[in-house]
Amino acid sequence: MLSPSSAQIWDQNPRSLIAQAARTQSKTLDLSSLGLTQVPEEIGQLTQLEQLDLSDNQLSQLPAAIAALQNLRSLDLMLNRFEQVPEAVFQLGELQELYLGDNRIQALPVAIARLLRLTWLSVGSNQLQAVPQAIGQLTQLTHLNLNGNNLQALPDACAGLTQLQVLSVSQNQLRTVPTLLAYLPHLQRLDLSCNQIEFLPAELAQLRRLEWLNLSQNQLKRLPGAIANLSNLSELYVSQNCFRELPRVLKQLPRLAMLNLADNPLPIPSEILEKIYEPSAILRHA
């Protein structure tokens, strides 16, 4: 009989976990936080798998056997050491969710366009210099996370992501807001914080379903009057910008319930600006 300590070691052995999943025909497998430097080839036997978590390991590659997981819907590769997206990933035609955050990936290959069923793509905290035009073919995407990279622009092809509901491009090097955002009619949450944006295009006002907008830590001095058309906007973050006067257009946002204007050079007492859940108290000073 195994001692408690040796049983625990056995339970954390990736091959034993794979064998157990094979016996039980489990549709999920969690191999996260095991210190793995490679994934056993036996993984390819689990053709019933729909969800695979390999996050928080030390992986830099995946075995070709991963391509046998043709029923996989969700793959989590976050917090590893990948410098490129493993080729086997692009053979997973049923994949709907792909998490690649916190790696060392320098480019997304055009092969990303093969994953036509993707609804959720997270590539935050990598080293991307650009996003390929091929991303525009992922027309089922609803969530796209590009936070924490080195992006200076988004490709025009992103205008084809017409089902997108959440777009996060925080902590990059954007100087302008891509006008292509006007072609994303279902967008509800937009994070453009921690960039170098100096002005907002009037086209942003076409995002009639937008509910949450983060523009904090940029170089904004004013907001366009057209922003009044964002009739569903309920939360607006514009802290740490360059506003010297309160944008009066904010009074025209009927559903605004949260307004953060902190750390701007505004002639408004800080105790007033701290009332972020009382926009009307702040906007009396406009």
C-alpha cells in the first residue's frame, strides 16, 4: 500500500493522470502547475478530451500527438515558456478557447486562421510586435485579449471580427484608436488603457452597445462630442490623462454609473473626484 506522501506523488505524475483520464474517459484533464518541461506522448490517446489545462508549467513545445485531440474545445497554455505557438495547435479544428498569455511569443502565425471555431483568444503578456491580417478570418471570436505586448497598431482585418464583445489592448504602444473599431457592432467592453493615445476618433461613437470603456493612463486632453452617442455606456475610466477641464459631453451619457477621472490636472477637489460611483456629483463641476 502506498504511503500518503507517495500516493500524492503518484497523483501528480502526468502519466498517471493521463492514464486515469483514459480509464474514466474524462473530458477534462488538468496538468497545470506540475513543473512540466514536456508533455507525455500518451496525451494523444485521450481523443475524448474537450478541455486541457497545461498552464503554469515550463513548457516550450508540445508533442505532435496533441493534434490527435480532435474533440478539444479549450486549451490553456498560459504561464509557460513558449516562444511560438506550437504547430499542433493549428490542427485542432474544434478548438473554441485558446489561452496563450504570459509566454514569450513574438508573433502569431497566419495559421491562426485555421481555428475557425475560436470564440476566445488570449495572447496577453507576450512579445507581439504585430497581429497578422489573418486574424480577421476568426469571425466567431467574442473575446480577444492582446494586453501587455508591443503593438503599435491593429490590422484593418480586425474589422471582420463582427461578433467581438470584449477587446483588450491595454499596455501596448498605441498612439491612436483604430477607426476599424466602428465596425464591431457587438462590442461591449473595450480596454485601451496604458497606451500613448492622444485623441479619440469620432467613429468610436458608433459602438452603440459599449458598456465599459477604459482609457486610463494615456495622453488624452479632450473627448469628442460624438461620445454622447454611447447611450449604453455605464463605466468610464479616464484616470491619469491630461484633462485640464471636465468634458461636458459626459453629462449626455444617460446610463453613466461609474466615472474615474483621478490623477488628471483638473481644478476639482480630490474628494469630489473620489466619488467615482456618483458621476453626477463630479459632473456638477463641468
